[in-house]
Amino acid sequence: MSSDQPPAPEALHIRNPATGDVIASVPAATAEDVDRAVTRAARAQTRWAALAPAERARLLRRFAATVDAHTEELARIEVKEAGHPIGNARWEAGNVRDLLEYAAGGVERLSGRQIPVAGGLDVTFLEPLGVVGVIAPWNFPLPIAAWGSAPALAAGNAVLLKPAETTPLTALRLAELALESGLPEHLFQVLPGAGPVAGAALVEHPGVAKIVFTGSVPVGKKVMAACARRVKRLTLELGGKNPNIVFADADIEAAAAAAPMSFLDNAGQDCCARTRILVERPVYDRFLDLLVPALRAVVVGDPSDEATEMGPLISRDQHDRVSSYVTDDLNTVCGSAPEGPGFWYPPTLVTDVAADAPVAVEEVFGPVAVVLPFEDEAEAVRLAGATEYGLSGSLWTRDVGRALRVSRGVAAGNLSVNSHSSVRYSTPFGGYRQSGLGRELGPDALAAFTETKNVFISTEV
């Protein structure tokens, strides 16, 4: 994040990942646009924070209802700009609605404390930060935009949302729906633009009190350094290389059937993708025998088709990145994918690979998983932690004691037993190590967008 900002592009050209065609062009925000937006947001935030909590909650519920009425429209936009299968896109639009409802329920419960002290009364207040910047990624542009925005608004803040360059369309539509719902003008603004221009300006602006960033580790480190210069509040979600641990006592059929979509959802462009499948050696061969046909049965194709389970990668650059990890010397098993226009990549398993190979430890961010054997519980935990990340993971076993031991042993923020669930709007989400900083979602989400003020009132005067 340098103060020497490169020239801003005049427009962002949005491509449909399934065809490669340009479907829209959007004016790109400059640093000056960001500065003006911060000024407008600060004024709107003062009025918003002064509203009675019940009124803020009512308006957020109206926003949720408006999103609900436009679920299909939002989903269709997500299909076109992000290449998500229509079923997934409908879930994502519904997740925005649900998160707004959940955040609205917290407005009137965002209470301080009364702390027993000698000589008086001590109370705390949770006060909004002011203007919050949310920088959303391209892999889940619709729901992740809401992860930061909904609780920030509920806590009394204004929000400036900077969507990814390739996926600004759902964010722009959300801002329109917010106005239609009655949210104050300029309270929730969207600033499409290049990361080094609009994103950098948002991070470095003295009028922005907090940044919520979801993206890569290298960019996240730059954001963190820029925020440190102003002691600016920060939440980071930066990625993962997540284990799917299958013990010999598990329901092997169920584990193998569930494994493909644990890393093929959104074509593997998911920080929670279980791309390191660790299988206890006595059942390794049997598991592979079940996994391969399950992988090949996944329907890859037109995202607008109701039967499609996996769509394309987001761009040619991403396709090249994924391809660079799957070298000719690797032993691979592949499913099928469309040929021709678009950024298609087949579901891919890599076997007989070293546990420290780049494809086994680095975040590929595509529909590629490695399958590695392990000997015992201790080795499973060691292999699970043999990356710089610690975001999510799964383990399959019928032994409750083992499930608890391994869950405590694996350094990750979100774990599932006998399932692949990672994200619920009602539970906290975030990672260990270089997977990020802080937590999003859950019952404490609103408090993360507040400052605690302590007030002591003497009773001895």
C-alpha cells in the first residue's frame, strides 16, 4: 500500500467466466472518489448512529426483506459475473438476507456492562467506530460483502464496500436495494475500482476507522502494514490449505461420497476447500476406489443449468495459476469439463505425491486436491498442520474421543466432524496463523465494529 498510486483505469470490464465475453463495464473509482465517499459516509454515519436502536433494526430488516424479494435477480447476476452454479448463487443471495436479519436482531442487544467497583457505579458503552471499509473478494462476492457490511451497519457504522475488480455487479445492486429499503443515502456506498488505487485509498484514508479485508496473504500483509501506520482496526481472512482427515473407523462410503464437493464447490476457489485429503493407510485404497467415481460423477458445465454442480474458474489468469501446480510428472485422476470458450478446469485428484510438494502445501485455489496416507492419529495431526494456514478442516471418525482430541490438536479456526460445514452466519469464522486475524460472523460480530467506553460515576460526592 504505497502513497504513490498508479493511474486508475477508467472502467472495469466484467467478463462472464463461462464464456469469456464482456458483459458489463463499470466506472472505476479513483482516490479522489474514495475521499469524497468517506466525507459523505461520515455525515450519514452520525445520523444513523443517532437513530433509536429499534429503528436501525427495523430498517435492516426491511433491507433483508428487499434482498429476499430480489434473490433470483441477485443470483442470476452472480452466475454471470462469478460463474457460480445457479443453485449455489441462490444460496448466496439467501445468505445475505439471513445475515441482515441476524445482524438486525443484535442491534438492540448490543449492550455494555455494569461492573462492581468501590465508591460508585461503573458502566461500559459500545460505541460505533464510524466509517468502515470492506474489501470483498471475487470468489464469493455477494455473501462476503455482507459478512462485514451487515454487522458494521447494525453496530451504527457507515460502510464503504470495495468489491473485487472482476465481480462488482452484485455489490452495486445491493447498494441500490439498500436505498430502496430506506437506509440513509451515503450510509452504504460501493466503490468499484482497482485494488492498488481504490483499495489502497480506502485502507490509507484517515477517515476510515476499520478495514475488513478478504483476499490473498501477500495483499493482506500489505493491508495490515498500511493499517499499522495509523493504528487502524483490522480484520483479515486470507486463505487456507485445509485437511479432510479420514480415519479407518469412519463411515468410509459417506466420507468418500462427501469428499468431492468439499473441494470442488465454486471450482475450488474457496478458502475453506478441503484440498488435502488425509486417509488412514488401512482404508486408503478402498477410499480411493470410492472417491474416483464420485469425483467423475460431479456435473461440470453451464452455471445457469439447474443440474450443474461446478462451474468455471473466474479468469484466464486463475486458470493459468491452477494449471501451473498440476505438472506433467504428477499422478492425476481427472473428471470432465467443457472445452472451448470460458475458463474451465476439470476436477482433479493428485495421488502418490510428496507431502511437502507445492500442490500439497500451497493454496492452489482451484478444483485440485491431493490424497495422502497417514499411519496414526499423531501423524494425521502433524500432516494437517504442515502448512502456513489454519482456516478450516474436517475429520471423519466414529470415535467421539478421537474427534475431540484431533479437533483440539489441529490448529484451525473452523472444524467439522463427519461433515464439511465451515460457515454459518450464527457462528464465528476466522483462522489461525496466516489464514487471518480476528473473527467474523456469529454472536460477537457487532461488537467487533465498536469501541468500548468505560464510565465511572462516583456516589461519594
